[in-house]
Amino acid sequence: MQAKIEKTEKKIDEYQHGRKTPKKVDLPTCLAGLQRQLEKLKSKENELKHHLDQGTIPRVIFGGKQNFYKRLKGNITNKEWKELRSNQLKAKKGI
């Protein structure tokens, strides 16, 4: 997590000092997006540190968070939800 934060801070610094220019959007939009990303990463880091200090484990939703909320809203059936949760990972090489 710390590496991602450092990388984002480095990008912000490069854009602010003109060493790098955004290709798809204007500079203020790019900087605003990077600031939001940095805030989100720092928030996630604080949450994980809190769990570490408390000796707890963060909650996990198997099958994907978005799919979980789709199931709550009734956009996918219970059978589809269970299939998403029980899909096995397939390795390209190996057993």
C-alpha cells in the first residue's frame, strides 16, 4: 500500500512541476483525480492499520462487492450469485 501512495505522490509532483504532461485530460482534472486517488489510498491504509492494531481482520465479500450489491437489489438471481462465488481459479500451467 505504501508503494502505491509513494507512486501517486511522485506522479502529482511530476505533473505540478511540469516534468510530465497529461495526454487525455487537462492538468487540473488530472491533478484532482490523482488527489482523490491519494486520499482513497491513505484512507485504505489507515483502515488496514486500524485492523492491525486491533488484531482484527477486514471483511471480505467473495464473488465481488459489485455483484453482492446487485444481488441485494435483485439484479441477479441467487443461483447466479452462488455461481459467481463458487467459480474455481484456473491456472494456465500446472495441475
